[in-house]
Amino acid sequence: MLNVIDLNIQFFNQEERSWHTAVKNISFKTEKGRVLGIVGESGSGKSVTSFSIMRLHDPQNTRIGGDILFNQVSLPALSDQEMNTYRGNRIAMIFQEPMTSLNPVFTCGYQVQEAIILHQHLSKAAAREKTVALFKEVQLPRPELLFDTYPHQISGGQKQRVMIAMALSCNPELLIADEPTTALDATVQQTILQLLLKIKKERDMAMIFISHDLGVISEIADDVAVMYKGEIVEQGPVTQLFHHPQHAYTKGLLACRPSPLYRLKKLPVVADFMGANAVQEITHLLAANSYTQQEIDDRRKKLYASAPLLEIKNLCTWYPSVKAVDDVSFKLFPGETLGLVGESGCGKTTLGRTILRLAEPTSGSIFFEGQDITHLKNSDLRKLRKEIQLIFQDPYSSLNPRLTVGSALMEPLLVHRLFNSERQRKTHVQQLLELVDLQPDHLNRYPHEFSGGQRQRIVIARALALQPKLIICDESVSALDVSVQAQVLNLLRRLQQELGLTYIFITHDLAVVKHLSDRMMVMNKGKIEEEGFPETIYEHPKSTYTKKLIAAIPGL
């Protein structure tokens, strides 16, 4: 159905007044009823390739060479008017971020209905009827009611289903899904993958599924193409690629993702597999890098011999419509990492915000270093904020785009009146950047000049600025590429060892929790479902909810 031949894509760089090659002479094909997975890190050329199939690039600043044949028709050779009969009709696309793809001022139903009227020339009533039918097909709850609901009123998984319904509205022969499950809960992700496979089978479509996560690719793809720096370095059937990877980059991607089967001291990164001194065998690297049970037992004995740093007693944070945190109690010990896991809406983030007193508790008590901080006044609370810091989920939105990195890191030092001079503060900021493996001269740059992984390092540096004892990490690696995620997780562990930090690590990713945590708690509907050592919960989960979370881990 689709045959991409020697595709070459270049973009014009306005600042340098030169052409930059983003995709270098790649070729691949996919057939009716099959799923081609395209995998690689951010910047590898995955999305750029998919946009070229849809002809979505700006022709003024883009050069495209080679050919893209769809049912033997050359798409680059079509006029704009002819391409409009293919785009959205016969070839549809699900974009990466549903919140930015959906218009916030129109209802979900109106936006799907509009696409149907535009492409299929149906009446408004007929288009509404088809939209409701599509909402049922993608298993959205209360489809008639959801037609008149705005995007901000529904969950991330539901927004993604609206996008799928829109893509399917004109019965496409080829569906391109660009990172459609990034940052979704494992259970929601699994539901979306199963839904896409079900629809693909029923409609006998071809599908291109783009992801940075090989675990997800293993769940949905028949064939895989691995992209690295604009080139396809390896492609073949999914089982062959997973069991017998040939290229060093593919081996690196497979090894980067935390495995629930191992307790590693340090996660492998792609660089470990590239270059002359690379470790070529994943199994050898994992075996040489795993904690022994004796090491784990010794660490636990040391951790739990001390008095708790934080103690939560019967904590409740209730809102008018929901009990976000409902009678939660636990202890956290100095130097420990406590993993807090559960689906979106379970109360994880509210619990973290309540501990920081960013959300006020309804009842219960919060003790930090033996002091009851539940009802501290603002002046005392400000002093406490030096001791407990937060790393937000999205580093880009938590950094002020108008402030340089240096100013952002210096701000908490000024608020808390630390150091006697501007020079001392600047030296401290430079040391913070070096601590998180960034360059001291980065302090004069703005957030948009950094990659996602670098921005995450910047917000970690900001959390460390006041030398806290406890850091709450709220989904701080959920949207990162697996290799960048591995680097950040390694950094957090190294900083804990060097600075004696204590972490509460909030995530929906159980594999990450098992890698990083000493203990873990599973949260559901505001309550703690179960608590214990990670391997105990993985091997002998008590609740049905925990079993469902573990079963949803992709590639397990």
C-alpha cells in the first residue's frame, strides 16, 4: 500500500542561511492489514518522515527527494488540490499531543463532525450521528453527552480516543499514529493499543505506529524500522529485532528501559553501545551491573534503623466532588526512595502537593523531622520550603521562558536570602549546573534553547539550589525518550548517594519505580492499596488493581 523510496528531507536554517538534512535516503514499505513500527529517539527523524507522507511540511523551507508511493500513486507529484483528496480521507494521522491538537474553544463532537462534513459532504445531522457512532467505536463513555463536552473536561486517554475517532472519521486506508500513547498511564496505554489493533483488524487498514518506546512497539507492530540521526539503521519483523538485534543503537534502546526483572545499580544508556569500547552484549551488561540480595539487605537494614524523616498520619485532602487523598498514612526514612504509583486521578500528585502544603489538608497530620507542619503559618512554612523541594512533571512549563537558566536558578537563592553577594550566588549556580552534568556557561541561555532531557536537569538543579533533605519528583521522567530517561534516573540516584537525598518518586510507570525505589506504595482512588518492597509487590501483588497495573507494562 505504501512504498517510501530513498526519502531525503532537508530544512532551511534561517539563522545559518543553509540547508540541514533531517532524513537521509530512507526506504520502507507497509502493506494492508499490517503495522509498521518506526522507533527512535527525539530528533531521529520519525515525525519528520510521517509529516512528509501527509505533505504537511512548509514547501518554502523544505526540500524533499525520493518518492512516496501510495497504491502506486506518487504523493509528491500531486497538486495541492489532488493531495487534499488523500489527506484526511485515505491517509489519516493521530498527532502526538491530543490537548494541543484539539481546539479548546470547540466541543469534542463539533471538531469530529466538522471533519466529516468537510471530507464526506454529509448533512449536519448525519455527521453528528456518525460522530456519536465513532465515539462508541473507540469506546468513549456516554458518547452522546461527550459530543457536547470540551477537551479540558475529559482525561488524557479520552482526548486521545477523540483524536482516534477524528482520524477514523473518513475511513482511511492508512493510519499514521505519531507517539499516540506518550505519557499515558500504562493501563490507558494498553487500552489505546488494543483499541487501535481492534480497529485495524476490523477495517483491514495499514498502520504506521511511531514511538520512542520499544516496549510499546513490541505490543502493536508486525515490522519495525529503527531510526537514528535521520537514517534507518535496522528493520525487519518485530520478533527478529527484539530477539536478535543487529545494530548497536537497537541494542542500546532495548537495554535503556528499566526492566522489572533486574535491580540495576546504573541503567545502560545508548552511548554504552556506540563506539569502539561499547558493551555489545546486553545480558552481560545487566548481569555485571545488578545488585546482589546481600547488598539490598544491607541497605535496608541501614535505612530503617533511623528515625523517619517524614511521617504522614491519617491524611485527607478532600475537594467538593472527590476525596483526592483519603486517610493515607506512611513513614519515609532518611536516604530512602519511596515510589508512589497509580493511574492518573488516583491522588498521587495531590498527596505530594499536600505534603508541601501547596494543597491544604482537610484532616490528618504531616510530621517532618518530628515537627508537626500541618498548620504552620506562612513565615514558618517558607523556612520549611528550603528543606522540601518539588520537581514538576513538565520542565518546560515549570520554567519561565523569559528568564535565563541562571536567573531561574538564582531566584530561590534571592528569595531565601542565601549568600552575601551576586558573585557568590553565581558561583553556586555554576556549581549546580556542573552537578547535573551541564556546562557553567549554560546559565546565560533560555529554556527553549535546551532539549527535554537538559531542561529536566535544569529543574533538578533548581530543586537542589536550597540544599533540601527531601525532593518530591512528580512524573519527572514520564515523557522522556527511554535513553534520556535512563540518564536522568542515573543522575537522580548519583545525587542521592552524593548528597544524602530522600525522594518520593511519583509515577505511573511501575518499571521505573522498581528500578529506583527502596519501597513502593500503590495508590487508587485516594487510598493506599498496598505497600512494600518492589520485588514483593511485583511477584506477589495482593490487590486486583495492582495486578492490572503490572499486567499493563508493555513488553513484559
